[in-house]
Amino acid sequence: MALAGVVLATAESTRAHPHRTDTAWIRALWQDRAQAPEVRLAAAISWLCLTNEPVPHALHTIIDALATEERARAMDTLPWMTAAGCGKPGLLRCVRRMLHPEEPEPCDDPWAPLP
């Protein structure tokens, strides 16, 4: 989880002060099967925030396989993920907003049950 936090912090810094090497490192992390799932997910979200490139099919596959409710709740210990949440796990909200923007925000639905 510590490395996932470092990845998110690096992405935040890189977004403010672009650095191609950091973006390449983050891309390599989400592609690296030897990394922990939390690191790969943090890297995938980070890379999406840092680039305007089309989302590769491999990234969709990784996120679909790794972004479970249980893992998202565990990642909410990271301040970036907590801040991204809307009464739900931040990872799942990031995935929905970045990869499925056509889906409505649950917190914007007046008929949705309260968390």
C-alpha cells in the first residue's frame, strides 16, 4: 500500500510539473504483473490522469480484473483515494468517471439510498 501511495503522490507532482520519465515509470508499473494489485491500480489511475493517450485495452482488462470492492475499500486508506470518493470507495469512483463517464454519479441520484 505504501508504494501505491508513492505512485499517487508522484502522479500528483508530475501533473503539476510534467516529467516524462515519471509518466513512463507509472505506465510501466500498471503493466508489470509482478507488482501488487494496489500498485498496479494506483499506477493505472495515475497514468490516466497524466496522459491524453487513448486508453489501451490492456488497461481496461487490468482494472476490470483488479478493481474489486474489497480492494477499493482497502485503498481508501490512501488520502488520494479517500478524497476521490463520494461516500463510496474512491477507486471505484475514479474507474467509473475515467473509464465509464456515461454512468451517472450515485451521489447525484436523488433516489439513491444513502450510504
